[in-house]
Amino acid sequence: MLSSWNKLGHLRNYPRDALLFIAASFVNSTGKAIMWPLTTLYVHNVMGRSYGEAGLIVLYQALCSVFGELVGGNLYYRLGPKILITGSFLISACMLFGIAMTDSWPAYIVFICALGFVNGIALPSLNAYVGFRWKEHRRTLYNLMYVCNNFGLSIGAMVGGLIASISFTLTYLFTGTTTLLFAVFLLLFMRLPSKVDSYKTIDSVQEPEQHIIEGKNETTANEMPVDRRSLLKNVSIYLFLSFGAMFFWISFSLWSTGIAPYIDEQGLDLKFYSLLWTINGLVILLGQPFTSWIKKRFAPTIVRQMFVSALFSALAFTFILFFHEHYIYLVLGMILATFGEMMLLPTIPTFLSERTGVNAPFYMGLTGGFANIGRMIGPLMFGNVYDWWGIVPVILLGTMSSFAALLMFYIHSNLNKKEEWVERLSLMTGTINK
């Protein structure tokens, strides 16, 4: 492992602006993570509401994110990534500052819903931007961005627990500040991808003639014909992938809406909940050699990586279903779940970028919308079930959802068997190994 880390110097082989983008994204994710794992506890402990109502708030936010992702995936062709991304982050910062300055329950609901909507708008554009702007590096950049963002999330979650023990208001102020800085950075330094590159693909679901209009050297985004009905008919590309992502996020929301109140009611300090996310980040950062070996040995294609990732998640939640009485068991469950997360989340934008080409923003918005439905259903379901029956039924439902995700990714992998074999990408070196 040490020899791999010594090769970090090879990161300079990547475009400098790509590394700056990822570094800024890391700072932004760190700031956001200070807030998001504590939403359930904020609603319950500060606002004085039940865990069921806390789940309802997360549902509202996720529902707005669903609409945001669908809107963002379509507006990409009209407005372009720079306006969408910078504008949404500027509005997001304003919403966070608004939450910090109010103690009104109705105002909090309005701000949190608006926050979900504008964050949803940005997500498909961010992923599509990376895939188009640095297409020759996109496989490693998606993975590198995922690692850095999630390490930032873990640092933020750890710091968030400490800040929340002083004041929950500070968490929103800090998150709003980092979001604002990220928006300013993008406004000043973000460059649009080559228009021709944006229409190239490795294995698109459309014919090449449909990507570039004949007789034109460049095609603007709003001139690109997007037949949404035709795209929706191609169910093998997105449908089971989307359902898999939805069930994955239903099960993963167990950590924030089930494990968080369970730890709190066990009399443990908030720092123990934050520590779980710190462990999550450390596993993501240090576990790359292990997941690379898993991919090489058992998951040589992107679609098979999705299936293996779901298998790890199912094992994780099955484990904590039977062993959750002691904190150390939750730590072990988090480690297993993190390995599943590591192999799934970077592969979804990679698969869509390479298989759908110029239509990637549409499919990313669609898939992200399904994922947010999972984020919406999970907290509401787990919050109410926890209020009524406690932790065991919550974990049981989470485990069932993880097996549903496993089934969806299994079907998806069988429908996409003709996908090209994944080139072996080394995160540390940026080289390709066969």
C-alpha cells in the first residue's frame, strides 16, 4: 500500500484544472457533510419534533431533489453547465444562511425544500461536465472525485458532531460559507467542455449521425435534438439501474434515520455517530487497493461492479441485523457497507457517460431522480418505524431493501452483458493496467 501511495506524484499527469475542480469539490463536500448527517437530530433535538417528522422533512427535501435532478438533466441542453451549477450553488448558500437565521418551523421547511431542489439541479450537470470536459480521464476522475468528496464528507461529519455539540446554527453557517466559496470558484475558473467532445461517446445508445448535425463543425446545446420519448424506451440502459440506485439509497438512509437515533438513545455522545462517517471516509481513502483487487478478480465490467457492490451492501445490513447491540458491530457493518458504496457510486456516472454520450445529462438526471426517491422513502419509513417499534424492524427493512437493490443490479448486468471490459485504472498512478 505504501508503494501505491508513493505514486501520488503521478496525479500531476492529470489536467491542472481537473485537479483544482476536484480540490474545490472536496472543500464543498466537507462543508456540506457538517450538516447533512445531523438533520434528523437537529429536527428532533432543536426543533422538538418526532423522528417521524424528521423523516418527513428528509422526504420533502428528497422529493424536491427528484424534481431538481429531472429539471437539471433537461436544462443542461438549454443553459449549459456553468449557469446551472454556479447558479444552483449560489442559491443553495442563500438557503443555508436562511436556515441558520430562523427558528421558525414553516420557514425551515421552505428553506430545506428549496435547498433540495437547487442541489438536485446541480448534480447531473456536475457529473456530465466532468465526463465531457475531461473525457479521456473520466474513469479515473470519477473515482478520484468520489474518493475526495467522500473523504471530505467523513471529515465534515466528524467536525459536524463537534460543532453541533456547541451550536447547530454554526453547522449551517459553515456549510453555507463553503458552498458560497465553491460557487465563486466555479464562476471564476470553470471552463466549458469542447462542443465536439460533448457529442462523442464510446458506446452510445444513439447512432453517431444523431450526435453531430451534418454540415456543422459545432453544435450548441440547445440545438441538439433530444427525443425524450425515444430515450425513455431504452429501458435496458436506465430502468433497472435506476431502481437499483433507489433501493440502495433506501437501505443506506438507515444510517441517518435508524442508527443515528439508536446511538443517541443508547446514551452515546454525538461524536460516536460522527465517528462512523469518519470510518466511512478512511475506508474509502485506504481501501482502494482492496476494491481494485475485487474488481480485477470478480468484477471485470462496470455492470458487474454494480452487482458486487450491492452484494457487499446486502452483507453489511444482514450483519448488523443480527449484530447491533454493541457499537463495534456497527463499525464493522459500516466498513462492509462502505466497500459496497465505493464500487457503486463512481460506476453509475461512468456507465452513463460512456454508453449514452450526449444524452448522459438526461439519463443522469433520470437515474438521480430515482436515487432521490430512495432518499425520500427511506427516512420517512425508517423514522416512523423507529418511533413505533424500535431499531430491529428498521434494520430488517433496510436489509430487505439492500437485497432488492442486489436483484435490480443483477438484472441490469444481464441486460448489458455486451459492455466492453473495464480497463484497469489505477487511482494512484493514473495508468491503465490490463
